[in-house]
Amino acid sequence: MSNILQFKKPSLKKKAKEKTLCSNGFHKWEVVTENQFDTRSGKLVTAYYCPRCGKKKTKAH
Ligand SMILES: [Zn+2]
């Protein structure tokens, strides 16, 4: 039992730290679609997604 508790504690701490990073604007951006043509802006855009908090963003080129 004690082994499980010891294993669980650091991961919970890590999760809280990652959430803090997100709330401070330091997201873990991962590319979803690269150089996709956006018809609304008429530009190539890359879509990003943060798996930690679920936020999305697009960047025009
Ligand atoms: Zn995030």
C-alpha cells in the first residue's frame, strides 16, 4: 500500500504544476494541422492544441 501512495504523490504534484504553467500562458502546444489553407483569412494557418488544458490556437503564416 505504501508503495502505491509513494508512486501516486509525485504525479499529482506534477499535474498541478502543469496546470499552473497553462494558467500562466505556458501551454504545451502541439501541432494539429500544419499549413492548412484557411479560406476565411486567405492564408496558410497551423493549428495548435494543448493536451494539458484542451486550449486551441491557430497561427497564420
Ligand atoms: Zn494549456
